[in-house]
Amino acid sequence: MITDYGLQKSAKGTRALILVHANEWAAWCETAEPFARNWITAQAFSGQAGTAMIMPSNDGTINAAIGVFGEHDIWDGARLAEALPPGGWHINPNRGTRLNAMAYEMLLLGWALSQYSFNRFKNSENQKGETTSKRLAIPEGVSADRLLGLVEGIWFCRDLINTPANHMTPQGLEDSATDLAKKFGAAITVFSGDELRSTFPAINTVGRAAEIAPRLIDFTWGEAGPRITLVGKGITFDSGGLDLKPSKAMEIMKKDMGGSATVLGLAKAIMAAELPVRLRVLVAAAENSVSDRSMRPLDVIDTRAGITVEIGNTDAEGRLVLADALTLAREEDPDFVIDFATLTGAARVALGTELPALFCNRDDTAAQILAASGEVGDPLWRLPLFDDYDRHLENGHVTLSSTGSTSFGGAITAALFLRRFAGSDSNWAHIDVMAWNLSDRPGRPRGGEAMGLRAIFRYIEQLATGKQRQ
């Protein structure tokens, strides 16, 4: 029994769930047995996607249920989990719409994500780990390891983001990454102290004002396949530095390590699914605090790449730590590099909070990532690396300004800044994420969110196997 996530491997002792696509609902009703048709009419059940209806037996107990889904398989799965009563369920493939393995997986993934809650700091009887009262059996043809890897990766990501900043410090991120590496037999190295100051000066500069010192976390896993490097912005709390944020803007800045949480969750899914890749994960962990050691506006700092950078605004610190991490990633010449970061408010202004911005060096890679995004219902939207805006970064007394000469197109200029370190000729992508749900929806509770994780998992899976899943 996989009760923590509302899933189980056996259908024994469960009731049947008949799944019908909303487009087939009317036709299905016409061919249903008279009792079912009469019951549907009596309940005024409309058959809208994401709704469910209980089918009783003659003695009034629950015999089965009908669940209706539409184009958004994953979130319809979450809504069905909320609509059905407690107990165990299994999908009856012979009485409803027949689905392929991917569609089944998405429905089950949504079901499992609806079970998530962050209870670490509640009373012990309410903590995560208790047996859920709603369970769905994993049908034949669906890889339990792959499905559970995605579920665990997303839960892990959400947990990391939701953990308060006094617990999820740079040391807390290191501990979480170390535990993950040990679980899957990955090799891990952590750069801190004098070694960080000399080899990753930008990360050190950003985090040196904080009580808990900054660090660069580097772990590797896998011995064959394409070289995949995941880079995460790990700012465990962002006060804005000397360019201090207003109090309202600072409220949820524990989520500023959402990029690192996403790559760690993605790594967990990749390793659990045993994808044939040589994986590397780089997390630049620091807290952007205020003290007598804070960096100042118009300070000139060093980077691992040897490029001096003038600080335009101390609240634009994420690009600085990523600069050093991307430089390290490039030195290995991987087949694909992607960074995740809660980088700019400009991306939220352009696309809102629920649609992450994708930047990519190569058109073919961007097209494949967007196709994967659509396939698994994990939306991304490509914004351009508009070369003409690159000139705005050359605005100061050194080679590169961290923020440039204009506030317009801020998400683009930030991505162009990162490209200086990732390389314009590399197979590199950057995703600017919110990493937070502002409100509750089925399967997507308010709080930390793994945006883009499933899309990039799917792209990496295709890159590794060279084929489409059925």
C-alpha cells in the first residue's frame, strides 16, 4: 500500500471507478443500463469534467462510482479525488473510456497531488505520513516507479519551499540535498568557506552578510547517457539586501529558493525512474541579508568566469549566484543545461503567476520542451533572448551590469545576463518561475509549487530514450 500519496498497487478490496471522457458522456449515457440512466437523471448529474457520482447497490451501500474527466487529465484527477468519498478505488477499464498509459498516469498523479498538505509544524497527529482515507489503485500498464518518482519529487519540492526560512537555511538545503544523494547513491560535494570565496566569489558575495554561510552544492548520479545538468537558485530568504524590499513583498520570500527546490525534486523523479542519464545538480545556496558585510549598489564584484560585474540593485541577487553555478556547469560541456529560478517580477507581470517563462538558446530545444509541456499539462511560455537588449547590460564602469540601464523587459535582460555565463552556443534553457500558488485549487494548494518540473522531466526522458512514450 502506498497510502502516503493516496495510491496503492493492489486493487484488492476496492470499489470500481468508471471513467468517462466529457466528450463521450452523452453517448455513454445512451448505452448505459436502465438503472444507471435513471440514477443519473434522478441525481441531475451533468457529467462535467472533474465531477463524480456514486452508484448505489440495492441495499444502499456504495457499489461503484462514475468519474468524468476532460482535457486537463491531471487536475481532473485531483478534482475526482476530492469529489469521491473515502475508501479504496480502482479504475474499471471495461465500462468507460479506454485510456493510454500517459493519460492514466496523469489522472493518478493528479489524484496523488490532491493528497498533499504541509503539516510539519502542526500537532503530531496531523503530520504528513498518516494513512489517507482515499486511495486509488495503480492500473496495469502504468509504471509505479515512474509515477511515484514524480509524486515524490513534487511533494519534496513543495515541502522544501513551504519550510520556513529559519529552518530551510543554506545548511538546510545542503542537508536536504545530502539526504537525497545518499538515498540514490549519488556523489555529493559542497563548497563553502575559503574555498567558496576563492572559486565562487559571486555566491560568496551575495550570502556573506547572513548568519548561515553560503555554499555551492554539487551532486552527480548515473554512469551512462546524455549529460544533464540542473542548476537551481537557492536564495533561502531574500530581504532585498541594502535595497530592502517592502514588508509586503518580503512576506513569502522563503520561496526564493524555489528554483533549487524544483531541481532537487526533478532530480528525485529522474533517479527514481532510473532514467539513463548522467545527472549533475548544482544548487547555489545563500541568504540575501542585511549586515555590515552586505554588498552595496554599484559595488564591483568578481565571478567564477572572470567577468567583473557592477551591482545595479542588491535585490537582483539571484542572477549573481546563478552566474557562478552556470559557469561551473559549462566547464563540463554537458548535453543540456537548465536552470530554474524565481528570478524576476517582470516575468510575473508579463505572464502572471501561473505561467513560467522559458528562455532557450536553441529553437529546436525550445520546441521540444514546449511540446513536452503540452503533453503533460505543465504550462510554459517562451520569451525571446532578444539580442538587441544585450546592450543594456553594458552600462557602468565594468564589462557587465547586473541589472542594466533600463527596467523595461526585465525578464529578458536577466536571461541575457545569465547567457553571458551559460554561453550563447550551449544547449541551455532558463525557466523563470513563481514557485508558489497564491490560492487553493484541487491538487494545487496554496504555497510552494513545482512549476515546470513535469515538463522538463518529460523532455529529459525523451532526450535520454530518444522515443515517445505511448
